[in-house]
Amino acid sequence: MRRGFTPTFFKEKMEKLSNSIKETIQQQGWKRLLLAVSGGLDSICLAHFFISNKDVLDIEWIGIVHVHHGLREGTADRDAKFVQNFADKFKCNFYLKKLDGVALKNANGSLEENARDARYEVLRQFAAENRADAILTAHHAGDQAETLYLRLRRGVSLAGLRGIQSVNIPQPRSGTGTVALFRPFLNVTREELAEYASQNNLQWCEDESNADIKFARNQIRHASLPRLERAYPGAASQLCRIATKGSLAYEKIMAVADKIFTPLVVSRTDGLTLDTKKGKVSLQNGMDEIFRLWLDRQGYRFPVGAFKGKALLNDIRNQTYRTRFIAKNRNIIRICEERDSIDF
């Protein structure tokens, strides 16, 4: 038993975690889960926990996906084989996808973001092929603190103050289905995961790239947050609490936004269509930002200040942001992606 963990404390922690996860799964009605497993401590604990508690959680099917990014020589192949052996040991469905590492490095944007986006696209594809209800990742309390610290340093809106969400169910668009994202370990520390691994005799792989501080998140994990924690003990826990409070505030504001903007929706086919004749909506006194956050929730992200200076929703004119378009024709406003159609 590791320092700071008594048998009673750890047992109660695991029972509370199991009950919380079961409640979420039952509320959502999930029966088929796809687990993202890199082979590290966090994801091996995730896989072992759900495989071991499959019957208790009333899960019908579990699949394990490992994404090989093609960025590391030798150890990446080792990790893929390790996860495959783990899945075979527990007689669990296993899926492997190897990405083009050169293409990830040469693409626009940061390598971190490119790899993450490609990884989630692979997960969504395997989820669709296997009719999974949710994709599970092993993000834990340390990841939550790092995420909020990074966002605060860069600048963040109310949506960003929520940190990582435990359950994320994307809005369906253009008649397509969606798959939920579930991060069940967000309230679990890495120390607690290490204790779980110890008690269950679990082995895992160490990804040497996690120690490379040229990546922003690694720099925060190994330098910035430890320095902050030394100066202000408990700072990481406070960041997690801020994320929880930010999430509660965001949900309350979005509930109000839904009452204001949803009645204007006349279609969600090939984008989002609003009719401003259905209600006179002011964008003053901060409502421009509320509208932006509401659009973001519908799956159409625009930058902070995109609608600043507009008195009414009807004052919005044609504009473009990356692949997103807003087209205005009299009282009709169409918001869509580049691949969607604008019929006027």
C-alpha cells in the first residue's frame, strides 16, 4: 500500500468511483464501449477496470483501440504489441490503426494537435463500425489540472473554464449520428491509479515522448505545475475545482440560451437555419458572447468577439471563420460547414 493510502480509504474510493461510473452508464443507456488504450498506466487501469467490472456495469460489449501515430521508432511498435497482448489475455476485441507520422509532422498546426485530431478521428471510425455507444479515454485529475492551467495561460472563455468534460455528447449535424466521449477517471489522481495498478499486478509501458518538454503539455506537467504546487500547495486540486464550478455555471447559462435561441431554429439539415422573425433577440449586454457559446454547443465554433457590436440577432451579416460560414438573407440566417450547402 502506497504512502497516504489506507486499505479502507482506497476501498471506499474505488466503491464510490464504481458507483458513479455505473450511474452514468445507466443514465445514458450505454451497452457497447470502445476504450482508447495507449499502453500507459492510465489507459491500462481504464481497460482493466472496465473488463473486470463488465458484468457489474451491465456492459454487453467492450472493444480496445490502440492508435500507433508512426512518430516513435521501436517503442511505438512495442506499445502496440503490449496492448494487443493485454487484449488477448482478457479475450477482448482489439483494433489497431497505424497513422502516417510524416504527414502528421508536415501538416499545418502543432504536432500535438494534429496527432490528437487524427487519434479521435480513428476512434470515431472504429466506434461507428462497431456500433459503440461511447468512446472512453483515461484522462485523470492531473490531466484536468494541466488543461485548465494551459487554457488560463493562453486565455479562455467560459466554455474553456469547464476544463475536460466527463461526458461529452456532440450535437448531431446533417443527419449523421454521434458517439459520446466518456472520461470516467477525471476525479482520480495518478497516484490512485498507480495504487490500483499495484493492487492488481498490472504492467504498463512508459512513453518516452511524455518527458519531452518541447511539447506544451509536457512542459506544464513536469515544470510549471510542480513549481506552482510547491509555491501554493493544493493548486492542482484548486484548478480541478475551478473546472467543476465553471462547468456548472456554463450549463446554467446554456439552459437560458436554449430558451432564447432554440425557438428560432427552423432546420438542422445541412447546417443550422434560424428565422429571426420568430423572435426579436438582443445581442447587447453580453448576449453576443452567449450566442457564440450557444453556436459552439451546436457544433459551429466562432472566435470570441465574432458578434460583438451587433444590437440584434438580425444585424448579423455574412461572415466566414475557417471552414464555417454564416449566410444571411432577409430574416433567415444559415450557419454551416464548408461541406454543407447554402441554398440561397
